[in-house]
Amino acid sequence: MNLFYIQSTIRGMSYVTSFLEDNFIGLTWPGTGDLGEMSPEEWKEQLREHYRLEETELAHVIKDFHTFVHTMQDGDYVVMKDDEWVYVGDLGDYYYDDSLGTEEDLICHRRGVTWLGRIPLEDLNDKVQALIHQPATLAQFEHPISQAQLDRHLTDINEAPEGVQASNSPSNKVDKATIEAALHVLRQALDSEDINIRVRAAEAILQYARS
């Protein structure tokens, strides 16, 4: 399992809201078609046909596409940020969607994402801080994902303001004692040495909170 960072502001436009609401991340450069079944040489031909790119910029775009289409895998993790938060997601497969058109600002190259939660920027450790301050469009975490320690700080993206309880809160569905017992087990799992157990425990807590 690997961790990646993706820029959420492209050509001066923030896509954070779109990525969160529609459960995907993506790259621009529309009109090139589905790159999943093309070779890098075909990518170059498509990009040259649709865009006037200098060789240096073309090489950067090809590198980003290679990371996005081939290096990223279903089940890997991704983070993006805005001014206050980092959002953590579980990646799905690559797909190409030009159903809305191929205008330059549209995101056609996509990967589905299950958003797991968010973390205040100030709570990130030094290794993740270095990752999210990369100037590249895409960057891969250079350490074992366990060293990111993301699961320790995850909170629900849709968490209600302090002191406000949503009408569909879990406390309206299950008695308080059962909830506390289940949460106790999950909290213990969050301290497991196994990163997969910690992540799944965090997912379980967040998914139940959203239900």
C-alpha cells in the first residue's frame, strides 16, 4: 500500500469541493482519450495533437500520467489539501470521463476515491508536511505508509460543529452502552501495530458515524 499527494488547485482553480462531493480525483488535459490502454508514445502523440507543449513540460505531464494511470493502484491512499485541512482517501481504478465535454478546465482523467476523513494541517507530522508541500502535481510518499500516522488524527469530513448532534446520529439507532463498547474495541484496534488493522478500525468508526 502506497500514499500519494495530489494538487487540488489546477490552473488557479480549486477542485476540492468537486473531488469531495463526487468522490474522485483527477488530472486535466482532456481530449486525449482513455490512456489506460495506450502506450507512453501514444500519450505523447495525443498531447502534441491537442496541446502546444515544450519538451520539458511534456515530459512532466507524461510523468504525471504514468503515476496516475500505472503507479497508483486500487487500495492505495491519497491526500489533498485546502487552507485548513488535509483530506485522506482510499483510491479506486483509473477511468476516463468526457461526458461533460473536453474543455480545457474539465477533469476527464479520474480515479474514484472513498474519502475516509480529514486532518487539520497542523496535526500532520514532518514527513507528511514535506509530501504536501511538493511543487509537483502528483507526489509519492517516500516512506512506509505507517510512518504517515494519518489514522491517529482522522475525523469525519461531515462532522457536525461542536455541541451539535445530527438527527441521524448513531446514538438514535443503538443504545449508548453498545455504542461505547463497540467504540472501545475500535479504539483499541487503532493502537495496533498492524497499519491495516488501524486503518480499517478508523474506516469503521467513520462509516458508522456517517450512517
